Amino acid sequence: MPFFAYKARNSRGELIQGVLESVDSSAVADQLFSTGVTPIEILLTKKTVTSTERGWWERFSEEKVRSIDVQLFSRQLYTLLKSGVPIMRGLAGLQESAINKSFARVLQDIRESLDAGRELSAAMRRHPEVFIPFYISMVRVGEMTGRLEEIFLRLFDHLEFEREMRERIRTAMRYPMFVVIAMVVAIGVINLFVIPAFAKVYAGFNAKLPFMTQILINFSNFTVHYWPLVIAIIVGAIFGFKLYVATPKGCYKWDKAKLKIPIIGPIILKGTLARFARSFALASRSGVPIVQALNVVAQTVDNAHIESRVDQIRDGVERGESILRTATTSGVFTPIVLQMIAVGEETGELDSLMDEIAQMYEREVDYELKTLSSKIEPILIVGLGILVLILALGVFLPIWDLGKVAMHK
């Protein structure tokens, strides 16, 4: 179908414009009238919504769509649909009131896709950078079951859980990261300025230096003379690591290794399993078949290793095995969780029990995050002590030896 560029005015007299895909200009006018706007001009065009002219600087500097924007959109759309507001009128109102201009353009494209006859889930699928596959799949379930407003409320709760989890982790890691950065800066200052000054003093005595002092001076000289190479190596290592993690094999190995990191690994595992249980409960409660639910939930865990285990559970269920049996062989669930899965399968209340599992893991993660700083502090203190000891032995030991020699003379 052809595209038509239009200019129209809304109920407040504001000028709006966009592009619609329809059979002819009369159909475009009907679509605009149905959304409560009055068309002024409708012209045939070859440009689609996504090909609107924007300079490279505008595209580079535009505000990105954040997860909070999608979360608030879900809550607002639930309220509008529950109140009986037609979805096209609701989307038009949300577009006009959107603070994020990038998200307003996304809503405009969704409206125009709906005008062109597409389903809401198909319209959202055109924006994978905004709506994750799980979100789109749940909207699709809402369309199939006729419970779209309920789905948006549950998606809002799910996104709120995800946001709180990220905020807790960010808050817990703020102090350790500050200490680590301070230590790195201190090491850099000592290598570039302090040790070279002491090295000049030692050179005037023509005395044999301790082994630790020689290591520090050699390392400092290398840093001073080859600092561009050091920076290039660090940047190259970071860039190479990101490239490796971007590959399926690298992503799988890194996600598996993260779960084995002391202190941090168990928190990541529990948070991931909480996300899995919450997503599975949401999908199951919404009427999604178990196999399809597992397929959708696997895309939300954000860990390639756990995702492979969820896929393993799905394959087992497809072969006719029970969820308990396949979850046991996956090796990622605790005995308590496996027992609750068994009870859920027997009673038919798997969605409720999976919700309980999610809450249990959330409480454990919350406790772990609250005590994270106290667990990391001893490690940081020991590391700082070792650093001070090395510097003290390397810098002050030669002065002590030279002082003893001078006293004997």
C-alpha cells in the first residue's frame, strides 16, 4: 500500500504531522477522524515513518528510550484500556504527553502501523531496541486471550521488579567501585611521580637496591616511558573482551564464569533465577502454554548459560518429561525450589508457586545486596594493605639500609 504524508490538528488545535500507510487519501482521512484529529493536508509520499529526515547530529544527540519510559507507558496504557478508552485514542494521548521525543516517535509509528492494519504486537516488533522479545510476546498473548489491559499491568509490575533489582545492585557496588578507582588512581600517581623521585635519590648513592625496589623502579620506568603503549594495551584488551563477549561462544562462557565469581556470583545466580521464576509465573498466569512460556522466558533471563538450561527444560517438556525432572537435571535450582516445582505440578498451581519462588529469591538477593559492602570491605582492606606493604618495602627499605650503613661509618 502507498504512504501518505498528512498534516492535521488535534482537539486542542495543535498541528501534528506524520505518515500513514493506506489504500488512498480518503482512507487516511477516515483514520485520522477516528483518532479525533482533523486532517488539513494529505499528500502521496515515498517516505515511511522511519525515513523521516533527521540530520546525523540529531540522531546522535537524541535522547534514548529508557526502560522507565516503557514501564510508565505500560501502566498508563493499562489505565486507559481499563477505563474503556479506545487504544488508538489512548496512544494518541500518550504520544502528545510523552516527554521523551524519541519514545513519542515510536508511539507515532505504532499508531500508524495500527492504522495500516497491523496488530499491536507486530507494530511493537518494529522497534526491538525499545520493546524486548518477552514484552512483545506477552502483548501477543494479551491479544490472543482478550486480556490486553491485564497484560500491561503485569508487564508494569515485571519492569518495576527489574528496575528495583538494577538499582539495588548499582547502590551496593557504588562504594567498592569508588575504593577500587581510588586505588588505581593512587597506583598511577605513585608510578608516574613518587617512585621516579625516589629513584633519582637512590641513583646518587650507587648502592645495590633490594629486589622489591628494583621491581618497582623498573615498573615505574616502563610506565613513564611507555604509557601510550600501556593505555593502548588496556583499551585493546577491553575492546577485544567486548568483541569476544559479543560472540555466542564468548557470551556463554562469560555468563557461566560470572556465576562462579566469589560473593558476586551467587547474587547474580539468585537474581537471574528470580527473573526466570517471575517471568514464568507471569506467562503461565496469562494462559501461555508451558512450552511456549519456557521459550519466551528463556529470552528474559539475560544470561546465556541459564538460558541454555531453560531451553533444556523446554526440550524435556516437549519430549513428555515433567518440569521437575528436567529442572533437576539442569543443575541450577536449589532443592527447595525443586520441591516447590514438584508441589506446583501436582496441584496445578505452578504459576503461584513460581511466584513464591521469585519472591524468595528476591528476598535473598535483597539481603545479599545489603550485606555486600560488609563482605567486600575485608577484601578491599587486605588488598590495600598488600599494596601499602609493597610500596613501603620497595620505597623505604633502601633508605633504612642506607641509614644503617651511614651509622656504621
